[in-house]
Amino acid sequence: YSPSSMRTAVAALHNFYRHLLGHEWRLFELVSAPSPRKLPAVLTRAEVARLWTVLRKDRFRVILRLIYATGLRIGETVNLEVRDLCGGEPGFPRIHVRAGKGGKDRFVPIPQIMLGWLRAWWKTHRHPRWLFPGVGRGWRDGAVGASPARLAAAVEPMGVGSIQHCMRLAVAAAQLPAGTCVHTLRHSYATHLLEEGVSIRLISAYLGHSSLETTLIYTHLTAVNEATARAAVARLFAPTPPITPPPPPPSPVPPINP
């Protein structure tokens, strides 16, 4: 049986014996069927670059690039507001993620080139609040479409479903591995940062993880770490060079009798 089926059966038995028969057995508290943790899919840098070449519409190109450049969740990204772009230190802009997963705020650095793309995109619609305003329902049937005027008057941010649909089409067009989705860009961001030598604790803070153990899974995905580990294992079995004994000390010179 799958772990979910096992948990359903345990919950049914626990409900029957406890609430119907009145037996307070602690046995059911000791039984657990955790789901197996699978390694997330990660794109190579060449695959990420290939993804950008098939994206045609600016709003999808910019928002997917932003997810890869910052590691934000898709829900956090669509809800970004203009005020969330912070200057930070000179030359090091940041994004203020408000009420992320778990209701926590955090700051995430953003590349300078990505900041330029965001500003160029915002100037196309100049919405007073949203960085990525939604186009509303039924816009495909009208002649206006996703016009700047329609985006500027939006009452809600871009829909998550439209981004996911665009990603599915782009994955097929770029011939990326099966199972690649928007969240794969977040996994790729963390893995590529780790390959560049960024601290695992810093990556965990950028991703908004509550526990460092959640971030440690990316150490299994980096080609750099794997290459380093293979080299270390190879050194364990490397032949030891023979030990050359030191030369004997010189014999003392006998005194010369006059």
C-alpha cells in the first residue's frame, strides 16, 4: 500500500477504536507512514538559457526570469508590489517579500540586470500597485487584449494558472525534461547558487525555509559537490608512495694525532 493509503487506514482504525469503542490506545500514535522524499528536478544552465529563447510575451518572460533570479515561489512573485523593490546598499538592490510562506517577511537580493528588466516592464503599464497586473477574464475574446490601458486598470495581480500554462508550452517548445514546471526554476536557482559557493545558510534564508534541513537537499543535486566527493573518494584509494628511509648519519671523523 502507498503511504497515503496507510495513513487513511490508520486514521479510520483510530477513529473506530477511540470514538466508537472508547479505547484510548497509544498504539496509533506510534504508527507512521511517511511519504518518500524525492529529489527535485533541476535544470542545467544551458537548459535555462534555452527556455528564455522560446518565451515570446514580455510579461511571462520577465516573471519567469525573476523567479529564477530570486528563487521566489510563484505565489510570492505574482503578489509583488512596486513598493517591494528596495534599494538596499548602493549597487545591491533587494526585493522585500511580504508575508511569504508561513507569514514571514524576508529580503532577497536581485541582480542589477533583472532590476532593469523589471523597470522596463513596469513602464509598459505603470500600474500604481502591482508589478505584474492581471489582464482579467475574457481578454482573449476582445480586441483590446493585454493592452497597457487594461493592465494599468487591473484590480488583481497576474493569475498563477496563466503562468503555469505558459510554462508548460515553453517546456514542450524548448524540449526540456518531463516534469519541469515553474517551481523547477526555484530549485535550479538554489542549486546553481550552491555550485557558485554560496553558503547553504544564506541560500536557506533567501528561499524562506523554516529549517536548514529543507535546504540541504540541494547538496545532492550540485555537480560541483559530486565532483568534489568523487575526487575525495578516489584519494582514499590512491596508492601510497613508498616511504624512503632517511640517509644514515655521517660517521664521526677520527681525531688526527700530531
